Amino acid sequence: MSRISVRGFAVASATAVTTVGAVVGVAAGNDQGTTDHVEATAADTTLLAAIPSGQNVQAQTASLTQQAETQAQAADDAAKKDVEEAARKQAAEDATAKKEAAEAKEKEEAEKKAKEREEKEQVSSRSATRDASSFATKSSYSVAEVQAMARQMIPGDQFQCFSNIVNNESTWDYTATNASSGAYGLVQALPGTKMESAGADWRTNPATQIKWGLSYMNERYGSPCGAWSFWQANQWY
């Protein structure tokens, strides 16, 4: 009776109905059945005690929800950061490409303008040249007059080279004659009769000699400057 009472009181702490059932079982003389029933009830009580109450369940659910929301927010922030970084990188690449394209275009335009300017200067220079026949014939010519003729007949970008050759060949003396070879005139044509192709007055007209000399340099060396480069390397042309 003492054992049953102890168990009865233990069960009563969980529910009053279980206590009443235990007492009825004892009164009927079913000691074993009562014991089993009480033990089962105690086990149920232990199981119920392990289940969290409604308040605890709500707290745990709220905690899990908060964790999930925090993780989701972190994922969103990371994704947003990646998108912003990708956009920033793309913007930087686009800006660099745009700058390079602008610089390339600017360089191309500058080169184009420089080429056009050079072509215009060349055309202007060539258009300003005069033919030998456009100069009045004189009985004699000074060095300054001969040089003035040459400036008007030789393209501007080639005059200095032409002048360098004439300085070395005849010092601008249109009657200069090489005693040993027979070369004659400003450009020391060898023989001097070659200059007849430019005019019959090749002996006395420096303009005729300049005309022939320019033609010779262009045909053989491409230009007076080409002839001057050859002359510097060989001391003749």
C-alpha cells in the first residue's frame, strides 16, 4: 500500500484524474494492473514534460525565423555587392575603352590634318615653281639672281638639297667648267651637252641648267634630296 501511495502521489502531480484511477484499481484488488497503469502514466508525464510549452515553441520559432531572415539578408547584401562591383568594373572598362577610342580618333584626325596640310604645302610649292622659259634672258647673271631662279623652279621642300649639291659642284657659277672631266654648269653635267635636252641655250642660261639638273635628280634619285643623300655618301652623283 505504501508503494502504491507513493506512485499515486507522483502521478497526481501530473493530473488528478490519473490519481483517481490508481485508487480505484487498488480497491478492486488489481495490484499488478494498477502498478503498470501508474508506471505508464508516469512515462507519459515524462514525455509531456519533454515537449516545450507553447511559449517556448513560439520563442524557438521566432529565433529560427530571425536566423533565416538574417541569412537571407546577408545573401541579398552579398549579391547586391557583387552586382555593384560588377557594374563598377564594367563602367571603368567602358570608360577606358571610350577614352582610348577618343584618343585614337583624335590622333587619326591630327594625322589626317597634318597629311592634308603637307599635301597642300607641296601642291602650293609646286604650283609656285616656274619653267625656265618664263625668265627673261640676260647676258649675265649674278649668284643671287641664279639662286632666286632656283628658288622659283625647285619645290620648296627640295630646294636646300638642290642648293647643297650646287654649292659643292659649282658654287652657283653657271659657267663653271671642270678642266679634267669637262663637266659644265651649275650641276656639272658630264658632258655639258646633256643639257641640250632642256634647251639650246644651256651654256648661257642658268634657268635651263636648273631645269635639266632638277629633271636629272628626279629621274635618277627620285628627288634632289635623294641625290644629296647619294652625294654625301659618294662625293658625286
